[in-house]
Amino acid sequence: MRRFPHFLPLAILAACLAGCGSSLSVASIQLGRGVNADGTVAGHTTTFKPNETVYVAVITAGAGNGTVGVKWLYEGRVVGEPTKPVRGAAATEFHLQNAGGFPQGEYSVEAFLDGQSAGTRTFRVEN
């Protein structure tokens, strides 16, 4: 009978842990006029006034570390692409503001986890 080397089970375990170490995922994307103390969005809406700050919260679930980012777009043009580190289940808040007021029109925000798109929310700015 042939015997396996003693290190083989440890090598298999290490490979599995390296590939299976993160279960982090995006559970939801919230859009609104304010933010709660825990980072979730307050005042959910998809319509904003030109002088309002737009908040988005990317809610993650699971374990592991990653990078959450958003891409803000106005009429198809990128107006911002911030990122933040995230660890485990959390609400990661981003906001968009313009001291001079936003132009009226169609906007969107796309959320990412580790560079992979997790979804898009659209919104309007109007008087």
C-alpha cells in the first residue's frame, strides 16, 4: 500500500483556507438624504434638490476584508470614484455634494466590492 507524505493534508488545508478565506459580499445599496450613526442611510429617496447632499451606503455582509468603492455619474460622465477599506459586515458611507448646487438631471451611483460591480442606483436632481 502506498503512503502519502505527511505534509500533503497540511498543503491541501492551506490551499483551501487561502482560496476560501473571505465570504464578504454586498447585501444592499442604500440611497438617501442623510446618514445614521451606524453608517446606514436615513431619508431614503431617489429625488434630490440641487443644494442637498446625496448619501449612499454600501452594506456588506459576511467575513473578510475588502475595498468598497462607488462611481458617481452625471449624464454618463464620471464625477467621482472614492474607495474605502471594509472589514466584515458594515455600512460604508459615501456622499456627493456641490457647494454651488448640482445641475438638474439624471445621476447614478455604481457600487463595487474589490473592483467588481455590486449594483447601480439611479437618482434625479430637480427643483
